[in-house]
Amino acid sequence: MTAPEQAQPRASASSPGADAPGAATTDADGDHSYEIVSPVPADGVDMWRLAVESQTLDANSRYAYVLWCRDFADTSVIARRSDGLAVGYVTGYLRPQAGNTLLIWQVCVDPVARGAGLAGRLLDAVWDQAVATAGADRMETTVTPDNESSIRLFTSFARRHHTSIEREDLFGPDLLGDAHEPEHLYRIGPIARSAGVQDAEARTAGVHNTEGGKK
Ligand SMILES: CC(C)(COP(=O)(O)OP(=O)(O)OC[C@H]1O[C@@H](n2cnc3c(N)ncnc32)[C@H](O)[C@@H]1OP(=O)(O)O)[C@@H](O)C(=O)NCCC(=O)NCCS
């Protein structure tokens, strides 16, 4: 698949274990490397495709993803393989009522890239980005009770960041309808600032941090 045109220069997201801007991680076979970056509107088309193909996520309109990439690029990331194929994304936003809380809306990894830790790296990258740009110190997400991989993904994130994760009921069938699983709210944090975030800030300021930034 051809990579979409980029409407504007990309900002690179930082990612633990991939400290330099645009640095790559590899898939389970080691055949491909991935670049994790902030999205531009054209990336919304690939996000929409990945959401539809996942058959798990609530796929919103193509327009919604394109608009999202325009307005929430600082709290979202997309992963591209070295051959240009988009293989994963995270969409998030800072809660209007609590600007230090990053709400992760969707995490999606193409089946060809699953099982290699890519979702965890996407989550770490979007987190570092939200901390560097907005000083976030808490994360929230909603997960359906049947989504074991997603629950493990966020539980691992909390463990990596040495903080707690708590679950509570959020939305049930009264709001979502009988055809939709209930959504549980997971609260993670407070989360201390990490070396990876400090590196991201240093890069933004044009300062080289010689201490490295691995978590
Ligand atoms: C959930 C999803 C994003 C995980 O992507 P991934 O790149 O394979 O995940 P990772 O390799 O980073 O693994 C993250 C954690 O989930 C676990 N995991 C991954 N797939 C799993 C599965 N099928 N069953 C149980 N656990 C699983 C991993 O073991 C890991 O946990 P650990 O750190 O305790 O070992 C991917 O399966 C997906 O896109 N699913 C469809 C969309 C979706 O449900 N998104 C989440 C809700 S928004």
C-alpha cells in the first residue's frame, strides 16, 4: 500500500527503546522496522482503514479520523513500516475537565504486526508526547470486559511506569445499547516524569541529553 501524502512536516514522537526521533522498532520476525510519529490529516485515512479491518473497534467515519489527526495530533501517534504501510495507531485527547489526564480512545495494531510489543511502544510514545507538550500525569482509557489483550496492555503500561491502575464502571447498555459490551474506565496514575520524557523535551528545545533516555 502506498503511504499517503503528508500534508505538513511530521513531528516525531519519542518511544522508550527508540530514543531518537523517528527511531524504529522491529516486528516479531525482525523483517520490518517501524517509525512512530505524530499523525497528519492524511494519516486519518489509514487509521480509519485499520479500525475497520480490526473488526473489534468501533469504526468511526473516515472524516472523523482525518479531523482527529488535524486537531489531536499532539495526543495521537501512528506507526509506519519501513515500506510505508501503516500498521498501528493510538488516538487520545486531554480531558477538557482535567488537562493533565490523557484519555486514550483507541489503540489498534494490524494483525501482521501484533505480538511484538508495538502497542506498548505506541502507548509509551503517545504518553511521552503528552507529557512533553501538556505536562500530563495521568492516563485513562475505557475497555470492554472481554478485551483481554487491551487490559493487559494498560496493566503493563502501569507496571512500566511504577504506578497503579484502577477500574470502575463507566458506560453500560442503557447508554451504549444491548449490542455493545459495557465500557469500564481504567485510571492510571499519578505517573512520574520519566527519562524518556525529559529526552523528548530536550529534543524539542534543541538540547542533546547525553544521559540517554531508556526506561
Ligand atoms: C490490543 C492490541 C492493540 C495489542 O497489540 P499488540 O501490538 O499485539 O500488543 P503488545 O504486543 O504490545 O502486547 C501488549 C500486552 O498485551 C498482551 N497481549 C497481546 N495480545 C494478546 C492476546 N491476544 N491475548 C492476551 N494478551 C495479549 C501482551 O502479552 C502484552 O502483555 P504483557 O506486557 O503483560 O506481556 C491489538 O491486539 C489490537 O489492535 N486489537 C484490536 C483493537 C483493540 O481491541 N484495541 C484495544 C481497545 S482500544
